[in-house]
Amino acid sequence: KPKAAVVGSGIAGIASALRLKAKGYEVEVFEQNNYTGGKLHSFRRGDYRFDYGPSLFTMPHLVDELFGLFDKSPESYFQYKRKESICNYFWEDGQRFQVKADKQKFIEEAAEAFDEPAKHLSDYLQSTQRKYELTSSLFLEKSLHKFSTYLSQDTVKAILNLNKLHLDDSLNEVNEKYFDHPKLVQLFNRFATYNGSSPYKTPGIMSMIPHLEMNYGAFIPKHGMHDISQSLTKLAREVGIDFHLGQKVDEILYENGRIKGLQINQEKKEFDLVVCNMDVYSAYSSLLKKATPPKKTLDQERSSSALIFYWGINKRFKDLDLHNILFTEDYSKEFDHLFNKKYFTDDPTVYINITVKDVEADAPEGSENWFVMVNAPTNCGQDWAAQTTYIREKVIAKINTCLGTQIENHIEVEHVETPESIEAATSSFQGSLYGTSSNNKFAAFLRHPNFSSKIKNLYFCGGSVHPGGGIPLCLLSAKIVSDLVPQA
Ligand code: FAD
């Protein structure tokens, strides 16, 4: 049987390993850390469990599909439930709003809360669905770097409807066209952060993102987010995929334009095919030093990063749910700081994720596990210790204003991650969460392809390559890789 190696056990690495195994390859995964999952892992502090990275889960069928490849029933490995209420929003002027999963309820309640004609909301949601349906098969499910993609009917349809895709307007401009109330514009602008971009720069086509959450739904795994990577790792081991943990790959080996294998700890290992799940920027600078890097692709702006406080809170807050947003007063200033000034604004938007709301075992009785995240600029050598101290104070002040509490008196456990530490733990260049940003209309075409055009049998998956970052897109990148790989 031909032998395939996967470099990195992020969600896309695990999914690629499973798909290659299903295609008949012998598969080995090499991971530098001593755990699988990459950004999608979990850790404990005291009596609290925390998910390290992702907290929002959409399109769970992409995970289920992987169990189906081996005729296993997904439910016996991985269970999840759909959230009835998607997110609680707070503003400092005292306004609060809960987004319900039921679309009609959302439209009625938002129309009332923001004094916005219901038609604006229903028209908007319809347009997000239309954008998604027109473009998903082109931008998300196929390689953009194969000629055949451009011959398909779907592509022709998308091209004929280009005017409906709002490629020349920013997301903010599109949202301002639909909504009168600035808070609704802000609420829908936030979706740009789902791929680490700015609503003032990312094209209006990104207004398809709310469709994923508001039409497909938002979900929470029964045992927390890390269960996505851990249940898939369990399946992978059962079907005979070897995981080598604590093994950092030093070089991808090739000869005469064809893959030869990997170099790990001075040792050469032969493989017929390699899938690289390491951030593609870091891969060119460390694993493929002799290859000519695709400069234009690698020069693309990175997506934003994050500063995260993981707090064990010895109190329960009934006004909070799984996902909570405490908005800044000045969103455009926040993004100007993130992408241009590269420092935090003095009034950042604060996201609080609390899994114990749905996963009882995650915190002791009467307590909550808070994942408190602020969007951060990428790591360009800022003084993160000083930035952390600065932003901690602002975050606490915002929480206290919005929730009427003294949160500093309830923090009994604390752990902090910065763009610098995220970069160190995951090898994501500059600590970006989602690879390159989508801050221009060509971003989708400038992402690195899922294969190398110079080295035969070298493939790429994960958040830094096509179709982009976030769990669903990473899973789709693995699917595209497996579609490109021949049957063993
Ligand atoms: P990664 O998770 O980046 O893993 C790559 C792996 O490769 C790592 O395990 C690394 O150790 C390994 N590796 C690198 N170099 C080597 C080497 N030389 N040898 C061996 N191994 C190597 N997404 C969502 O969908 N929803 C969210 O709510 C969300 N929130 C996020 C919040 C945070 C704080 C973070 C950090 C990310 C968030 N994301 C979210 C993004 C999501 O986590 C990523 O897009 C996705 O997990 C990336 O997966 P990946 O397959 O690209 O690999």
C-alpha cells in the first residue's frame, strides 16, 4: 500500500488522515505537541476545564461525514446539540439582545428591540442565504486552482450573478444599506471576525457567514469543543492510523520535483505522499527551505489573533449563556487598531464563552469556566506582558459596566494566552487564528492552493490554505485534498 504522512494533527490534519486512510493509504501523523487537535484542544486549571481555541461550532455534518467513511455511526463517538439561543449581546448603554435560533422569532424580536422594519431583517437573511447558495460550491468545496472548477455549472451560475455578491462593497457598507439601526449594523459586522477580518475591508460577500449560524444553526458538543478533535482521533486510531506525538518534522524531503518523505530528529522516513497541516507560511520558512516560496501568496495580510483570559469564576451569572458579546462603543476604531495600528483600542469588544452552561462537568457547582477573548493584532513583537496588563483592566471594566458586577472579586483561577503564545504552540505565523485575512476581494484566490504545483504528491490542508480558517473550512480543505489525491 502507498504510504502517506500528515504533518500536524490540527482538525484538518486529522480529517485528511482519515480521508486518505479511507482511500486505501497507510497513514502516519506527526505532531510536535504531545496532544492532538492543534488549536482545538482542551486543558484544565484547578477544577475547571477550558477549550483552548474554537468555541463556535457550525456545520456539524462535516464531522459526522468522517465517521460515515468507515461505516461507523457518528453518535457512538460524538454527540452535540443545537443551541436554541445563539448569542447574548450587551452594550454599555444598558441595551441587551438575545439572538434566537428560530429565524422568525429573531426577526420579530430584533425588529422590536431596534425599531427596525422586519422586512429589512428578512430581506437581509434571504440575501445571505442566496450568497451562500451561489458561491459555496465554488469557493468552499472545490480547488480554486484547477481549471476544471471553472468549467462547472455552479461556477458559471456564480459568475452570472456577480452583481448580487457585493464584491465591490465592504461588509459594513452592505449592512448599512440594509439596516437603519447602528446596533444591527454592528451585530452583523461582527461576522467578519469569524474569519479574522475587518468588516470595513472584507467584501460584502462575507454577509453569507450569518447564514451558517442563523440558518444551519450553532451547536455545542456534549463534552465541549475538544471532543471534535478527540473523537476523530479515537476513530483514526481505531482504523489504524499511527499518531507520533512529540515529533516535530524538520523537513519535507523531495527529489526531482517528487515527494520522498520527511526528516524528523535527523532521521529520514520515506513516504509516497505528504499532506502538510502546518501553517503554510511557517512550512515554507522551516520545512521547505529549498523550495521557491510563492511570494505573492505568502505576502497576504494575516487574520487577527486573540488575547484570551481563561477564568475560573466562583459565581453563576444567569444573564449569560454559552456565547456572549460585550460590544465596544466604536467598532471602526477597534478594527483600525487591530489591522493598522497593531495595538489594542482602549474600548475592545469582549467575547465571553462559558461551556458549563451546556457541559455540566466543566466547572464546580456554583461556578463558571469563562473563556474571555479580545480580538488582537497579529504578533509583530509587541510587548505582550504590558498589553495583557493594559487590556485586562479594560476587560474587567467593561464586564463590570455591562453586567453590574465586580468580576475581579470572583476570579479564582487564571490562565492567559497571547498572540505570541498561540504562535509558539501552533506554529501559526504571527499567531493568526485563521491564516490569511479576507480583507480584500481577491483574498479567496490568493490563498495557497491545496496542492503544490512544483512538488508532486505534496498537499496542503488547514486554516492557512484554501478555503480558509475555522473548523468547517478546515474540514472542507481535507475533503478537497482527498478529492485531489488518487485512489491508492
Ligand atoms: P492547527 O490547529 O493550526 O494545528 C496545526 C498543528 O500542526 C498543530 O498541532 C501544530 O503543533 C502542528 N505542527 C506545526 N508544525 C509542525 C511540525 N513541524 N511538526 C509536527 N507538527 C507540527 N474556529 C471556529 O470554527 N470557531 C471558533 O469559534 C474559533 N475560535 C477560535 C479561537 C481561538 C483562540 C483560536 C486560536 C482559533 C479559533 N478558531 C475558531 C480557528 C480554528 O481553531 C482553526 O481554524 C482550526 O482549528 C485550525 O486547524 P488546522 O487544521 O489548520 O490546524
